[in-house]
Amino acid sequence: MRARIDVSEIEAKTKIRAKYLRALENEEWGLLPGPTFVKSFLRTYAEALGLDGKALVEEYRVSHEGLTEAALEPIVSSPQHSRSPGGGRVPTGPSRGYLVVVGVVGLLIILLVVGLLTGGGGGSSKQTASTASAPTRHRTGHHSSAPASAPASARSTTLTLSLRPSAAVYVCLIGDNGRKLIPGSELQPGESTPTFHAKRFEITLGNSSLTMVIDGRSRTVPPSSQAIGYSITKATGRRALAAGQLPTCK
């Protein structure tokens, strides 16, 4: 209102529907799709108005999502002082909190040194045993030992997923441990979702007007006359679900 900008102008600029913009202004969080969308909308809206989007998002988190990780850090009390007979302050030595922190740090250093020494010795023994037991081949008086194969590195099982609707489409998206990432909301064209991270996704779509970006790869949805559901993992990829297996967000 101070900038004399009409809601329709902001709607066209941010691609956020007017009813969601009014809900942001009135702090009616229940009218918005969910916390993820609230933070995304706040950031986009603030940037369009020339405000500090990061500060607004952090204020929302503190007020409506509980304490941040910084607020949960252990508090180390400052050294206490006692007053001398003459009225001056006399330090009474390190506080109990300070001593606890120093003790924990010292214990961690000791465990790290022991782990390095134990791991290093074990690795040398295993390497010596592997070299001694490796089979040899004799050819014209020469022999060669077969090299031991290096262990394969563990592959990450975490997926990334974002959605890009081309028309209005109902979405129910569930991540790990049944967490509702999109709790049954209608996405509008231009309302691209944030990138979600999980080992497994289950999704129900009201229609096929949507592109799924899985690990950076765009995948379209085949046309269907009824609701569409998928299970997505690293091992199986995107697997279609039968009608009775579709996840629900009710």
C-alpha cells in the first residue's frame, strides 16, 4: 500500500495467486498450502517489494516452527564473581559449565587419537595379510601377485524432487516416514515447488498437467482419465501405483 502497488501487479510479477498474497499480508497461515510454500512465497513476495526476504522467513520460522538450531545450542555460563569485603568483585574461578565443556572436548580428543591409532594398526595388519595371501603366477621364472580390489564406495540413496505444474493440478506428496511434503493442495501454473530431499517419495496427482524433476531430470506424466500415483526411489526409479495403492493426505 505504501508503494501504491496493486495486488494484481504483484500477482503477475511473482506468479503467486492473489488470495495467497492476501493470506500472507493477514498472516492467515491456514489458508496457505503448507510451511514450505509459506517460506517460498514470503521470500518471493519480499524480493518483489524490495524487502529482506531472509529476515521475514526467519521470523516466520521462530514464531511458527519452534526454536531454530542456534537457539538450541548449549549455553555456557560466564564465570561467577563474589564480592570482596571492600565491595570489589573477586573471580571465583571457572564456572561449572566451562569445566564441563572443557572435559567433553578433552574426552573427544582422546577418543579420536585412540581411534586413529587402532584404525591405523588394523589397516596395516589387514594390508600385510592380504599381500601375503595373494595368489602368485609363475611365468618364466617371474611371479606377480593379484591386486586386491578396492571396496566400492557407498552410493547415496537420497533423491531430489521438484514439481512444475503447467495447469491446475491436485498434489499429495509424501516423503520419508510418512511426512506430508505437500498435504493435498492444488498447484497452479507457475507455482514451482521447492526441491524436496528424501530416500522415498509417494505422490498422487489429480491429472497429468505437471512435470516432475527427479535428480535434475525432467519427467512428464502420461495422460490419464483418473488419479495418477507413483512410488519413487533410487533403486526402482519412478514406479506407477495401482488405483488402490495411491497415497492420501486426508
